[in-house]
Amino acid sequence: MTSVEQTEAGRQSRERHQNRGTGLFRAFWRWHFYASFLVIPVVVLLATTGLIYLFRFQIEPALHADVMKVEQPAGLRAQPYAAQVDAVAQSFREATIVSMTEPSGPDRSTVFSVDTAAGPRDVFVDPYEAVVLGSLNPDTTLSGAAILLHGELMMGRVGDFVIEVAACWAIVMALTGYYLFFKGRVARARRRAAGAAGAVLRSRHGRTGAILGVGLLFLIVSGLPWTGFWGEKTQQIATSQGSSLWSEDHGALSDPTSTLDESLPHSHNVPWGLGENQVPRSDPSGKGRSVATVDTAIEVGQRNGLRHPMTIALPDGDAGVYSAIGYAFQDPGKERTVHVDRYGGRVVSTYGYGDYPKLAKVVAQGIALHEGRRLGLVNFWATAVFCAGVVFMAVSGPLMWWRRRPSGPAVGAPRGRLPLRATPVLAVLVVALAVFLPLFGITLAAVLLLDLLVLRRVPRLRAWFNVTP
């Protein structure tokens, strides 16, 4: 081969490499762009409701100080919890008292969760006077509504699926965003140096996304166990392999099948690992012995190392037990529940983090980080800043598009197709992601079919979406 031929071959090789890189960049930009239509509304909602939930211990007492806050009279000690239970029973005669949570401080009320014919209520009692201060529907408070929106958009299973699909495509946004950030850094620097319009905002969007992307991927992965499709299917697979996303209290009876989280549907105090525990039972044959009270359960829990403030699930029927749940808000490793026989107050069984399957331990720790409570104030404020950053990204992205949008009848999406045939590794990664996240795979197939059968065949749609022929 002559030197001229070698030079020409080198030039063609460089052009092929450059075109392939440019095509991949524009294809990733296109997928990043269109994924945002689904992802942005959902992640803004999740970030906003997540912030509300994060600050719930500051927000709710400020909004409902009349029932959540109390003043401690000088020299007066708190009344027995049994007296407070009686006060709730007198005020809500037709209701079932489900649980009690100790006051979180000397200026806070005792909280009882009750089920009424009209629905759930959180009842607040002055611990010093044993007087009912009032009640709230936990699902209609600001933080309660935020929880329902965050979990299922208040749409039940359909809303849960929408969030899961958006979470899957948020992974696509994060991964393509990282490619765009690193591959386009030279072009962005050149535009900033030239003082191009929108160059500063684009750089800030990229830098912020590069930092938030890691957190976004972690929050998505740690939130997947909550989802109705991925979480449910993964739990089935884990169970078939002898493990579990949560734990099973081996001291509990298998019949009846009432579970601890079902008995505390509104308290939000059941540790994740104990969520599916079947509740043990008392021995009704021991009715001749003294009958235990909530105060007995608190004392037994304290003797067994549970931390205050405890949550006590009250017995359901003659065979029910008191389930004392220790405070482990910042450290799932301290999660522990003591089941107390209602006759005589003996310990029926205990169960805690040390008994969890390995997978359940990982999930419990991940959820604590997800909720901003595992590492104290560092985790708390990092989560708060992350949520605020997500809102910034959701605003700056559409703003960049608005500034460069075309004047004609088109959405202004970058044109490009993923070179899957020319990039086998990329094809393998896409297939692997579709298999790992089935809802992503299903929606991806739907998008590709829509592109192939509709968008490419209708000229106006082809022009509007800037589809590559």
C-alpha cells in the first residue's frame, strides 16, 4: 500500500470513528430528550413529596400544634398508658385501638392509631392529663398525602406502575446524561468561552446532573423493593431461592395469617424487615393469671433492650399479643420487636435485625438511606439537597429546550438512531437492562413499535418528532 493509500485509509477510518461517535452522541441525546417527557413530571413529584416526608417531623407539629404539642405542668408526671388507652376508648367507643406510640419528647402527645367506621384516625392524648386532644386522618395530613402520592400517585396499582416505569426511564436518563456530560465537555467549554446563549445554563445542568446522577441511581435501586411489579416479582424469586426482601418471625404461628404491618396500617412505624411478619398469639388458657397492659408491654420491652419511644401494637382478640417495637429510626441494625403475652406479660417471642435474611438486611439499610435517616444529619441534608437539585434539573432541562426550540412544526428533538448493530456491547447493555427491569423492556418495545409502525409512516409525525428515515 502506497503512502497516499495509507493516508486515505487513515482518513476514512477517522471519519468512520468520528461519525460513529457523533451518531451515538446524538442518539443518546435523543433518548435523553424523549425520556424526560415521562420522567420529569414524576421525579418532580417524587422529589417534592420526598422533601415533605423528610421534614414531616418539623411540618406536622407546626401545622397541628393544638393536638401534637403539650405543656408539661410543673411537678406533674405522665399518667399510666393504660389510663390514656381508657381515655381513647371512651372518646371512640365504636373504634378499634390498633396501636400506641410513646411521646417523642416531654412536649409531645401520645399517639394512638384507631380504626373507625369512617376510616383510620390518629388520636392524640395529653400524657399528663390523660385527656384526648383531638384526632386526624393520617392519610389527609400534608405528610400523609405526600406518602400516598410518593408511593402510588393516589391511583393504586396503576399509579404504582407509572412510578416504576418512570423510575426505569430515569435510569436511562442518568446513563445517557453521563455520556453526554463527558463526551460533550469540550463543546460546552467552547460555547462558554464564546459567550453562546444558554451555555452557562447547559454547563450547570450537566455539572449538577453529574453529581445527582449517582444519588438518583441509588434512590431508584433502593426504592425498587417498594414497587408493585419489580418488588413483588423479586420477592417471589428470592423466596424460591430461600431468601427474602423482608424477614419472617419464626416465633409466630402460621395460622391465622394476620401480619404485623396489616395490624398497623397507618402508623408507618413497622420496620421494613418485619413488614410481613405473622403475629404470634397469647395463650387464652392462662386467663387465670393477671392481665397485662400497655404499661406491662413497655416495661417488658425496656427490660429486653428496646429503645424509647416504643410503638405498641395492641392485642386483637383474646389470643392477641402486645407487640412492642423498639425505636430504631436512624439505625435499622437496632430494629427489634418483642411479642408480649397479654396474660401475665411473658415474652412470647422476640425478633430483630440479627434474625433477618442477608437480603432483607441489605434492603433495610438501603431504605434507611433512601429516607435520609441512616447517617444522621449528613444523610438528612444530603437527601434534602438532592431533592432540591432534582427540581433544578427538571426546570433547567425544559428551559434549555425552550431557548433552542425550532420555529416550525417540530418538537426539536435531536436526530439520531442507536447504532446497535455496529455496537454489540450497547445492544447487550440495552437487553440486559430490559431483562432486569421488565417494565422498561415492555415500554421500550412499545416505543420502538410506535416508531416503526406509526411515526415513520406518517409524514407529519415524522417531521414533528424528527424521525430518522
